[in-house]
Amino acid sequence: MEPPKRPSIPERQNVSSHRIPAREARSRALALIALVVPLWWCMTASPAVNGVQREDGGFHWAKVTPSPSLQYHECFDGFQCARLSVPMDYHRTDGRGRQVAIALTRLPAKVPVTDPRYGGAILINPGGPGGSGVLQALHYGRDLQTVADADTPPSLTTQASHNRYFDIIGFDPRGVNNTTPSFSCFPDPLAQKIWEIQHEADGMLGSSTDAFMRTWARIIARNTGCAATLSTAPDADSEALGEHLNTPPVARDMLSIIERHGEWREKVARQTTLPPRSHLHRDIPSANNVAQHQAMLQRTRWNRNAEKLLFWGRSYGTILGTTFATMFPDRIERVVLDAVVDAHRYYHSSGGTAIVDADAIFDQFATYCDSAGVQSCPFHVAGGSAAIKAAYYALEEGLRNASIAVAATDSRGPEVVTYSDLKTLLRVAVYQPLTVFPLLARYASEAARGDGTGLADLKIKLRGGEVDECRVSPVDNEPYASVAVLCSDAVYLQGLDEDGFAERWSELTRDSRMIGDYWAAVELDCVRWNVTPKWRAPDRVEGKTSHPLLFVNNVLDPVTPLRSAEKMSHRFQGSAVLRQDSEGHSTLAAPSFCTDSAIRKYFQTGELPPPDTLCQADLKPFLGAPEITEATMNDIRRLMRSPFAL
Ligand SMILES: *[C@@H]1O[C@H](CO)[C@@H](O)[C@H](O)[C@H]1NC(C)=O
Ligand SMILES: *[C@@H]1O[C@H](CO)[C@@H](O)[C@H](O)[C@H]1NC(C)=O
């Protein structure tokens, strides 16, 4: 279970009373994966395909004609979908050139756009890079809406109240999932799957003496071919997709989306007839009604070239947010950025690493395990947290020397559990301690007894689907979209040579014994991805925005340390950092009523939390942590695809 699949976490557990379970939407969206399988021999074999077609009313992205204004179609039971045409190259002035069709999914607000309580559309991004905002809206849109919306439902408040209710809009950034043109580094899904499983079997960096040599060759093989294809235009007068996938054009796409949303809102409002007429003069609208109607038209008017952004981004999504804020500082209405990436380091390598706090989270594993005791933490050993850590290091070391053989069962072939497998589980665990620490404790204790069954089963689940032509989704290019965005954002990573990399690798392992090798592989991913983006990243990511940004960060985050949030906050005048006292990647790693309330207040009123606010998390690992469900496993698996993801 290694390199191309990368960390991220499942959505926050549904523990706070105001959260709405998203399980239904989740299982629907998972089932939809089956829908896009084109292989002819699957079509009749899979009952899921027919079931899904009935359920979503026959919606297919491919059936929607892209348009330069927002035209929504009902989709996915309660959502609306559109494909927005934008120029691939915004700087091209002759109006010809290729177009990108951005896939958008809107979860409508609980009030119509004409209602005075309509708060606007919050754009979301799940991180990655390469994560699908459409999928995020389908799975988590309702949860996000519940946090941003006023806590009283609209039916219990009057139109005059100050409560606000929002649309949630997820979009697939360029190169990602349903946005077209799409790309693949492989001729077909099976070739991709075989490549990924071989990559996994090579073992991660640090797992053996030849792991580096194999990984290096593998990355060069993948990158030289894929980057060459992506930087080749279909003809002399058109654009090469690969040169237009980096973050600045995506930030510009967000500007297009909010402008088109304004246009759409005005159009919807104009189609709304006058409110009910007065009882006495049925055919003449009352003066009051006319005035109200006028006010509504005024309120919903498209502010051409002045529409403002409401945005909620996590992890890589904070790069998108701060880049947008740098490029269009006067277009900010509300921007919440959770798990904050140091944009300067990301774009320009300002020195240092992002993983300075990762080992402190592993230390917390030992501390929590120690206080939970052997009942809740099977990896518990006597002697306190130091003894637990020592036992873990010994287990790792032993696995590096010898893998565990796991015999076949009726449902699974023979497997081998390796050092890399345990290391990968640990890496996911520091991203998502609440749900994965208990798994780590269970499987590590089994492995310490020489039993690899649990890890073998997990490994197969995390692999993502079966190696079965019928179930390999051809659109799952997330790890490669991630590389395409990351490597054209961080062009300095493309030119690393073996010596330069060796130096960087040892710096990373110095900063984190636990995930240094993993992060080195992330940076290695860009070697010889020779694509030069046309629209370069800003030299400095900073600004004075029309409304202050709200940064949110865990006190301990493995890849976006609190210090990065503080640094970015210094660069954006008037912004604030809300800290959450928990471990893991993004505050979704643990539920916090306090954090949700602060975010809600910001969306509702624009008010920032008081300086130095520290929110407690409502749950700690091993202590009342929710059971891992199949859905959680699916989340972990699906979301283990990119470094700055959730
Ligand atoms: C691993 O192998 C090395 C070298 O053969 C040996 O020194 C070490 O004791 C072994 N460690 C474990 C935990 O088996
Ligand atoms: C892409 O979007 C579809 C919905 O159109 C979703 O079902 C699928 O899981 C997404 N794929 C990925 C890899 O995010």
C-alpha cells in the first residue's frame, strides 16, 4: 500500500447533534462508480449498474452540454449539476483556443435565492491537489451546510431574521474527475491498476536498500511519458492541457464561477413573479408587495465584475484560497481555510519542511494508548508511553528485516505484510488519529505476534476496488491529477537530481522519523515532470482583502503545522487563526462543537473569533472513539490519494 496512494482522512464523525448523516449520499455516490465503467463485458454482469441508473434518474455528465453560463440539471437526488465552459488559457485574447468544462454540483440552500435570508453560494474544495469537489459536495455538502447555516431551520424564523442559509457548490478543478478535458497516464484502467500494485510491491522509500532505485526509475518512467503527453497541444494553434492545470488558472475559474453564479441568481430572481396579491384587489399587487419585489430584485442583482467569494477550503484548498485572495483581494466575502499550507514553501521552496509536527502526533499515540490501557489499546505494554514507542520501533525494525507471510483464505489470495504496509497505516493514522489510532493499535499488536491477517485484509481494502476489469474505475485519476497540479505549482521539484534528492530526503527524515520517507516520496513524485505552466504562481502570497480571512488549524497537524497557519495569517491583513486542540490533518480529524460554532458565526455575521481562541475537540482517540465502519474504510481508501487531502 504505497506511493501513488497518499494520505487523507475520512470526514469528521457524525457526533455533534447538529450533524446530518451523509451515509445515504455516500453509498449512492460509491455505487455510481460502477456507472462509468465502459467495459462491455461488465455491462450485463453488474446488477449495480441498473440499480444506479434508476436511482439517479439517468443523469450523466456526458449528456450535459457545457455552456458559458450556469445551466443546472437535476442530479444525484437533491443536487443540481452544471458544466461551465471557461477558456483553457485566460490570457488568450483572440477568443478561439480550447475550453475547459468545469463540473459543478450545487446543494441548494434551504431558502430560495429570492429569500432575504439567502446567504449566497459557498464554494468548497477538499484538498489533494486532485480531489473532487463534486464528490465532496455529494458526500459532505449537507454536513458543511449544516455548519455554515443558522442553527434554526428557516421554517422557524421569519424572513426578517438575520439568519442566513447557503448553497454549497463543489467543483472539480481542471484535470480532476468530471471536469473535461480529462487525462490519464495509462492506456486503460487495468494498466493503471497493475502499475499501482507493482509500485506498492516495490516498497516505500526506506523499506529496503533498493527501494529508492526502483522508485526513482518508476517515477521517471511515469513522469516523462505523461508530462510529454500533457504538454503537447492537439494542434499548432491550441493549448496543451498540462500547461493550464496549476493553481492560478483554477483560482481564476473560481472567479468565473462566482460571476456566473451572480448572473444565474439574477436570472432566477427575474423569473419570479410578484408575491401573492392583496385580498381586496386581486388583480393589483399591493404597494407593499411591489416594494418588496423591487427590493428583492435589487438584492439579487448580478454585481457584474464585482461578485464576491464565499469559500471553504482545506489543506491544498487553502493554497487555492490564499492564491485567490492574492490575485483578487477585493473579491473576498468569507473565506475559511482549514489545515493551512505554507504557500511560499509550496510554490517556491522557502526551506524547511512541512512535517515538523508529525512525530509529536505519534508521541500522542503512545500517550493515549498508555492512558487507555490494554482494553481499548491492544498495543499497550507496561512501562508507560516510552515503552509503547520502543515496542513500536522494534516492530517496525523487525518487519523491515522480515515480512509476514499470510496464507490465502476463501475470499483473498495469499498475501505478504511488509514494513511499508505498517508504515502506510501509521501515516494514515497521524492524519486521522481518532479513527485510525485504534486500527493501528489492533493491527500492530497482531503483527507483533506474527499475525498479519488483519493487515493483509486491510491492505486489500485500501488498494481500492478489486483487480477486476469490471470494477476499475477509468476516471479515478486522482493521484495523477495530484501530480499534475502539484508539479506545475512547485516547478522547482521537477529538476531534482539524485544528490539533491538524497539531501532533501535526509532533511525530511531528520524532521520526522515517522513520515519523513513518505513525504520524500511525495516530493520525488515531481522528478522530470517537465511541464512549464503558462500562468506562474504569484511571487508572494499575501494581501489586504475586502473581508478578513479565517484560518483554522489543529494544534498538531502532520503536514500543515500550526506555524504555517500563523505565518499565512501574518500575510493577510486582519485575518485570524482559530486553533483546535486536537491532532491530525485538518480540524475534521476530530469533531468540535466550538470550532463549528466559530465557523458558523463567521459565515453568518463575518465576525472572526477573538484572538488566541483555542477550541477543544469533543472526542479523543481510544476514549469513546466511534467504531470503524465499512464506510469509514471506504473513505480512508478513497481519500488516500494525495498529500494535501483530507
Ligand atoms: C534486523 O537485522 C539486522 C541486521 O541483520 C539485525 O542487526 C537486527 O537485530 C535485526 N532486527 C530485528 C528486530 O530483527
Ligand atoms: C467523481 O465524481 C463522481 C460523481 O460524478 C463520483 O461518484 C466519483 O466518486 C468521483 N471520483 C473521484 C475519484 O473522486
